[in-house]
Amino acid sequence: MGFSVEGVEGIGEITAGADLAAIIAGAASLEDGDILVVTSKIVSKAEGRIVEASDREAAITAETVRVVATREYDGGVTRIVENRQGIVGAAAGVDASNSPDGTVLLLPVDPDGSARALATGLRELTGRRIGVILSDTLGRPWREGQTDIAIGAAGVHVFDDLRGQVDASGKALAVTMPCVADELAGAGELVKGKSAGVPVAVVRGLGRYVGDLDLPGARSIQRPSDRDLFRLGADEAYDEGYRAGFDEAQAEGGER
């Protein structure tokens, strides 16, 4: 098996109100089963998710639902938070890069909805069965560097659920469920880059993962809180446990 990944040239600068489906359809020659990996920044720009923010930290605070961890460094503080879209990452997805001075880019309000609208438009314009992944760049616990992940998806099976099957030696697979959407996002980033002005990649040869537009989106990738083993950073978890233990000791002392 094999597949190819190719960047789409000629997208140009995107402004609020731009018809992304028409722009991409005009720049790319698409086939049935193609999967587009689209940088979320151009979706944010098309949807007008650019806000004036002389203070980026204030914009991060406004997009934050829950603080996971904070770490001070020379020149500032890194904040790992859960944002309005349910994504846990640094700075709530607020980004000042590739945005005019004095402004920042926010993530799309509904990344899955944005992916679905784009996939619908592309299918109508091209007559092709197209899948769409919206990607953004995040760090990972325990690992240096960053990689692109899927924050929105439409018309794509986000998982390759192998549970219940057997491996090459006949052993049952109990938990094996590769996150295809994230793998596609990472593959797309290899040809898009950060500064090349190529915000869209076409993945060809993996049509078996393309499906109906009502398939679960990238929101289904986010682990529910009751199964989240990393709900807090190490220092924050320690502090929370210390406070709980102190309060319990105080209560027990009062009862005596």
C-alpha cells in the first residue's frame, strides 16, 4: 500500500468572508477519495476570527475554560489550558503568527462544523467524494517539539478501529485504534511547512478512510474527563492534593 501527499500552491492570502471551497477547488485538481488537510489559520481568517489584541495574554484568558498547568520562563508564562473547543494545549490556540500586528488569530468556533461546510462545498463544486481535516500545531506531554493534529474533520473516519481483530501472530487486539485524523494532519504538515505559504495539502491513495459527511468529527478524539489521566500538570496536581489533605486534617482536628 502507498499514498502521496502534495501541497496546494496558489491559495494566496485569505480574508474574512472568503469562499475557501471555491478557492481550493480552483487551485487543486481533486479526485475521488482525496483528503484535504487544511491549516486552521486560513479557516479562522475566512470566518473573521481575527481580533485586535495588544495583550495576547488577555486573549488567551478569554478563550480559556480550564487551566491545566502553568510554567514560568524568562520573559513570560506558558499556560496549558482547555479552550472553548475542548482542546487542551498551549495558549488556548491563540496565535499571533501570520496575523497583522496588533491582532491575534483565534481557532474556529466549531472546527468540525467548519470542516463539514468546507467538505460539503468541495463535493458540490468538484463532484468528488472529498474528506477534510482541519489541522493545528500542538505540543505533546513527555515529548519535545510540536506536531500537527486534527482539530476538525468531516467525511473522514477519524479512527481506524481494529479492536476485536487479530494481529499477524493471531493475538486479539483489545485497544488498538490508530487516530487516522491526527496521522493525516501530521503527514500534511510535512509538505505545508510553517512559512512556505502553503496552507493546504492533498493526501491521495487513502480513500478507504473517506466516508459520509455525518461521520463523527475530531471532537470525538478528545478524551472524556472521566478517562483523562492528565487532567492537571504535576505541580498543580500536587498542590490540589496537598490542599485536600490539609483541609481533611483540619476537619478531623475540629471534630476532636
